[in-house]
Amino acid sequence: MLFSPWCALEEQFIANVSSPASAARARRSGRVGLATASRSTSDPHPAEMATHELHPNDTLTTLKMESENLKAKLEEERAKLHDVELHQVAEKIEALGQFVMKTRRTLKGHGNKVLCMDWCKDKRRIVSSSQDGKVIVWDAFTTNKEHAVTMPCTWVMACAYAPSGCAVACGGLDNKCSVYPLSLDKNENLAAKKKSVAMHTNYLSACSFTNSDMQILTSSGDGTCALWDVESGQLLQSFHGHGADVLCLDLAPSETGNTFVSGGCDKKANVWDMRSGQCIQSFETHESDINSVRYYPSGDAFASGSDDATCRLYDLRADREVAIYSKESIIFGASSVDFSLSGRLLFGGYNDYTINVWDVLKGNRVSILFGHENRVSTLRVSPDGTAFCSGSWDHTLRIWA
Amino acid sequence: MSNNSASSSSSLVIAQKAVKQLRLEASVRRIKVSQAAADLKTFCIQNAHKDPLLMGVPSSDNPFRPPKSCVLF
């Protein structure tokens, strides 16, 4: 069996689960628990596992044993199916040639760090938000500003365009997500029509409309994600499971059903069922905060970017990490990632001011893009895949094609 | 600080939740990496021709690329 040495096991469990007071108690009683535990050394029979309800009499020690048992079993099951690496399967494919991607537009106007951006479904409008509290809607073809709103807070870390193109959502240090309907009348005061939708107990890190203008999904520094009804502001579902701030989220492509993925400071990426609120899969291979998660276009996988300077690909049907995109020369964290339309290219914006372009299948870097004069904080490919936009702490946004 | 019984029952509840979650995750249906990777590869190849950033698009078609001979920025 795959039991690790008992003392290491105990310490690991205590560190993950207990408060200081109960940790001391567990250590004292630990020896007694170990003696009884050694009796059963086999996996619980599947039928047993299904019928064994959790009793109030379950002690901390039997639960921790089962916890470690399950974790080991999970790794064992995942390892059994790890018969090949993704890049080996991709060996026979033609390598990608040289890419010429340049900045085609520069959007200037923010007075401070750009923190987030999103494309409108019309493939030309963009909403961006900044540390100075401003949210701006741009026409990316002409670089004109169409709307500007000043939020009552600084550090607007999240913004999103509604599917209809008629509203934008944003939030940040105000712990809220607010929706602003966009009017055709440029002189109208947008702030007057503002609707507060979400309320968290800590900063808002990301937000996204679902398939319609009617619902918004949010993630927060309070460690939770939540689904809200825009019209009433009602909380429809909350998602608990992250052990620290949740920094990012992405909804599955609509064909693949009602799930979304979130990444957090607990180094975990969790996949959630939107209807039940249940976490259905969890991945913990990153070595630091996960700043960005994005679904692969088919919905069968997702990529993540982290402060550990790597981007990784996780396949949902194989239930494991299948690729790591890293180089020894890349030592700064990846702040945001997105796929090209076919999923062959992964664009990563990094804290060393560059954008790295990766061949998703073969695992190598195909291009490095320079231009920003400070950290790249946000990056999204346009809805029709003709270009991508990056936002930076250098106050600008750039469109690349 | 909270009293002894309250903190012990809360860590018990946390432990129970953790075990329940792990059971759920352990019961997930998985496929082999070779199959998953093959599907990812197939998707990429099938959609490659539709991917403007991958294939490159003539300047006249791409709204962001002006049809000029040089770009100044």
C-alpha cells in the first residue's frame, strides 16, 4: 500500500485541516490512533465506501487516515492512465513556422495600470479597467473611446462585456460587481444607471456573464465564487472549496455544459458544476498562485498561468495535467493566458513585460513578443480569433495580429 | 479563543467535508492520456485552417492589419 511514514502523514493532515488548538490535541492523541489504524491496511471495498456514511463518532484520526488513503488512491488511479506524454503524440505533426505578430493598435487613455479587459462579441469593441478606478469602452479598429465610467473605488480588477454588447460589469476593491448598461447617447451619465449585483466579503478578482445578460459569475478574495441574477441581485449559487483567494475563472464553452473552472492562491484549479455548486474535479500541480485559467476551445481541457512562471494544460477527461509550458529563462509569473481559435497556440502574458506564444501540442515556445513597458496583466483573443489584446501596468492596451 | 469542544467539532466537520470531497473526486471516470491527447491533437488539426492567428490572414481581410507596405508604431 502507498502509506507514507505515519508522522509525516499526521503533520501534513494537521497542517491542512486543524486550528492550533485542535492540532495540539491531535498530536497528543496521535499515538493511540496509530495503533488501532494499523489493523486495516487494504482499501475499503467500493460497496463499503458507498454505504459507509460519515458518523458523528468518526474521530479526527480515522478521518485523516481515510483522507490520506483517498489521496493516494486518486494519484494511483491517475498514474495508471498516464501512458504517454502529449508532446509524444504530437511528434508527427508539422512544426509551426516563424510567427510575425506585431502591435497593430495601441489604446492610450488610462491614467494608471490596466488590470483587466474583455472583448465584445462584435469583435471590435473592448472594455478595460484600471487601478485609477476608470472603466473605458473602446472601438479597437479606430482606437476611439466610446464610453468612460469612473468607479467609486480604485483597483478595478475585473471587467466583462455582456453577450448582447449592451452592458458591462466591473468591480474590485469595493467587493462588489456592478453592471452598467451602455447607452447610445454618449453624453448620458452611465454612473447614474449603475446596478449593484454581487456582494462579496473581500475584493472581486474576476467576473463573467454566462450565456445571457441575466446572470453573472464572480470570484473573490474571500475564497468563494458565486452565481448571481442580474435583475434582482439575488445569489443563485455559491461555490466553496478554495482554501484562499480565488483569482480567476472561466466558463466552459456553451456546447460542453454548465461548468466553470477557477484558480486560486491555494495553487488549486477547481472545476465546478454550476447547478449543484459541487466541485467535481480539482488539480493541484502548480507551485504558486494561479493567476489565470482558460478553457481549451473544445471544452475538454483548460490552461492555467501561475506565479511559478509556468503555464500548464489539464485534460478534464484524463483528469490530470498533460503539459507544462516553461523555460529556464522564464522566471517571472504568468498573469494571463488564452488560446487561439484552434487551440494550437497558447498566448501567455508575463510579469517580465513579455508575451510568450506556445505550441500547445509540442510544448515549445514559438514566439516572444516585446512592446509593453511594464507587466502584462491581462490578455484575451478576439471572438473571431483574428487578433488578441493585452493590457499592461504601463497604462496601455495593445492589439496584436 | 473558542472553547475546546467547539474547535474540535469544527475541525471534525472540516475533516468530514474533505473526506466527502475526496471520495467524489476519486470516483470520477477517467480515460487514458493517449486517448485524451489524440483528441486534443485531432481538434487542433481539424480547426487549424479556420485559425487566423495560426494561418496568418492577408492584410486586406484582417481589419487590424492595414493594407500598407510598412507599419509605423
